[in-house]
Amino acid sequence: MRAPDLAFIDVARLMPFDPDLFIDAIHNSYAGERLRAWVFLRGLVPIVERHLKSGAWPRKVEASKKAAPAFKPRSITFACTGKS
């Protein structure tokens, strides 16, 4: 399935292969997570700026004419015997 208008941020390509940024072959260390978030943010900012400049964001949403549904709360009871 293709989504031609969907932006893709290739974070894995931009992450350095520094062993100090990983705790194992897959998972980032604390420093690695911070760097991954920074790389993602740097890729996300141009996308957001492009949408704001084009006027696509923010988009107007009409207020709903129907009231939100109301649900009747139900009570749940249970007996705790302390045995597993």
C-alpha cells in the first residue's frame, strides 16, 4: 500500500552507529533516545512549516450540532479474599 502524500522521516539512516547510543543491537540508551528524538524533530519541523505555509494547517473544524453522548455509569463489585 502506498501513501504518496505521506511524509517519511528516515531516522534510522540519520542515527550514527555509535555503540554508546545503544544498550543492545536494537534498543537505544538514554543518550540514544535523546538523539533519536532530536533527529525526528529536525525532520518534523520542515513538514509542519510546509503545512502551515500552504494553509493546510490549521484546518477549520465545524462545531458539532449534536450533544456528546451521555453514558450511565455502572457499578462493579467484587470480593477480595486474599487468596491467589
